[in-house]
Amino acid sequence: MREVKYLQLLDIDVPEKAALLYKNVNTYRTQKGNLDIIVDIYNEILKTLLPVEKPLLYDRIQRINKALEPGISDLRWNSPGIDPFIKYAMEVVTDVHELVRLMKDNVCKMQQMMVKWRDSLFDRRMKPFPPDELEQNHQSLVGPKLEDIKIHGKEIHRLLKVT
């Protein structure tokens, strides 16, 4: 395509078949761009999934593979069904990519919530306390943390339901 463009700019005759192909250069460029995006998204999905996440998305990855199969085996650049194929493949790959992104974001949010739980529930001091004062001190530390854990637990449960 590039050569035809430059030959035409130089007013050099090009073969008829090449000129006919060049008339659809924008269509081919768009198709190639979309196919590149599909491949990049698919590769990113496979690259970023952890081994424990792959079984969760096995059926969706198989759906992508099934959607891409005609493009790998049957379709060519001039096939009549190339545009519907590209549109469908883009939809399937994008849906799975959005789900993976949502899963990863939700796991990140859950981890951030649980980081706060790591802090000690018991405060040790150098000086000894009577048992009643120690119990009261412990309850004053545990109460707010327990409430925080309950609130975060509900949020984690909601995030798990979303994905």
C-alpha cells in the first residue's frame, strides 16, 4: 500500500490490481488497527491473569478463542464477513478485559481494607496494669477495630458479589 501511494504521488503508473487494492486502503488500515487492538487486549488478559484466576475465567477465555477461530483459520483480508467478525471479536475481548480489570481493582480495594486489620489488637506497655484496667484498655482498642472489620467485611462481600 505504501509503495502504491508513493508511486501515485510520483505520477508513475501502477498495476491495475494494486490500484484497486489501494482504493480500500483506509478500510484495510482500520481493520488492521482493530485487529491489533484485539490481539493486544487478548494478550494482556492472558499475561495478567494469575494461575488461581485462570480457572475462574476459563469459560470466558474459551469464548474468546471460539470467537477468534474464524479469523485464524477461515477469514482473509478480503473475506465478506470480516467486518462483523472484527466487531464481534472486539465485543467479546473487551467484555472479558473489563471483567478482569474489575476483578483486579476489587482485589486491590480488598487488600487495602485488610491492611488496616494488621495493626495489633493488643497494646503492650512497659508498666504493669491491674487486670481491670488492662481489660478496659483492651476493649477500647478492640471495639473500634471490630466495628471497622465489620464495615470492611460488608464492603468486601459487596465487591465479591459484583465480580
